[in-house]
Amino acid sequence: MPAVKSDIPGKQRLRVTVLGSGTSMGVPTLACRCDVCRSTDPHDQRTRPSVLLSYNGHNVVIDTTPDFRFQALRSGIDHLDAILYTHAHADHILGLDDIRPFNQKQHSAIPVYASEETIGILRRTFAYVFEPRTTESSVPQIELHAISGTFELFNACIMPVPVQHGPLTVLGFRIGAFAYLTDFSSIPDASKAMLRGLDHLILDALRYTPHPMHSTVDQSLAIVHELAPRQAWFTHICHDLGHEATNARLPQNVRLSYDGLSIEVDL
């Protein structure tokens, strides 16, 4: 799909591709016959939430969902240079095993950046990756890096943005004029200060009805109004929200994201 481009020329670009815009169960949701799950609109077919960052010749994914293999094939990802993790819930990490073809093609381990807590869960969930024993089967090759603050990755500044996912602190990320905030119920004031002056903001908006772990459409609209990005896109969308009908109710600078959406912003 064509990219939605920044209108400021002359700077290095970051291309963001939405690999998945759905909630943890995906849309269509198993065993559901609601209107959205039976929709023929491809925008209503949502895999688990993830984005691809492409810049300076490198590909970086935020989260490896259970749908990662399909997402990578669909988006034509032919190399993978790093992974950023927001947190360690199943819908954000369980595709890690599918990085093995990139290891084999690139003959190298892939750096993984995550909080100390997420790294601990990765070590437990994927214990076979870290076991010091010889095996005939291939395993993912990764290099773990604990995030303790802003860091540089492939000549770009990556700013972790702590947000609250219910009682759990998870990470959003800002890179250049773009920020990605999936799975949150509230944003601390200190983190809001990191989110000023954005061209594009992708943020959680699960549904209209309240949820203890996720922002609602109305809550996210209030955040967009406060932070004033040039354009906002909702993600982690459940089957309560039909793409066309919901967009018709939103202001012009706010839209539902969708699998395959591509935007460009300045680094």
C-alpha cells in the first residue's frame, strides 16, 4: 500500500509499516459471528499488534507476535536487524522462534532490546534458546540488551516511553517524529512530556467500553487532543470496532490503523 508521507522535505526518513493492528485474540476472533468478524472489508482483518521500522537500510520490529511469520511474509521483510519489545505478554513475544530464517540468511545473531523484566520472561519462556547444550535443531540466535534509557540504534535515537498497562509498566517507543504506544491504560505525565511535537502517533484504543488494561477510544481521543500530534492512528483494536463505521465517527486527524498501513516521518 502507498505510504502516507511527511510533508517536510530534506530529512532522513523513517518508514513505519503496521504489521498487525488487532488485539490479543486477533480479528476475526475465534468462534465469533459478530458483524466485524464476518466483515469482508480487509481493514477489519487484524493480526496481533506490531510495527516494522525501516530506516538507514535497516529493519527493526517492535514485538514478535504469534502472527510474525505471516506478517513478515505479507510485508516482504527480507532482513531483520533488531527487535524492540514493549513487554512480555504472549501476543507480543510468541513469534520469536520465527526469526530463525533471518539468523540463517544473515549468519548472525539479532540484537533484542527490552526491559530487565521482559528479558527475564524471555529467558523463561524460551529457555531452550539459552540452554548451554548442543542440539541438532536450530534455535533463535539473539543478543539481549537491557533498556535503561534512550539509546542509539543504527544512527537513530530510540527513546523508551514508560506507560501503564494496568498495574504493569510497559514501554512505548519514540523515534524521530513518530511514537508507538500499544497496550496501555494510562500515560504518566513524565512520559507525556516525551510525546510532544509528533508527526504520527500510533496508540492503543481497544474499544468504546472501559477496560482495566487498555485505553478506550474516548480516552485515546483525549490523549490525542492533549499531545496534539499531526496525525494519530489507533491500534490494538478489538472486534467491537468496525473500520469504516468507526472512522466515520473520528476527527480527520485520527484514524484506525490497519494491517499494511505504511507511513513516513522524519528521523
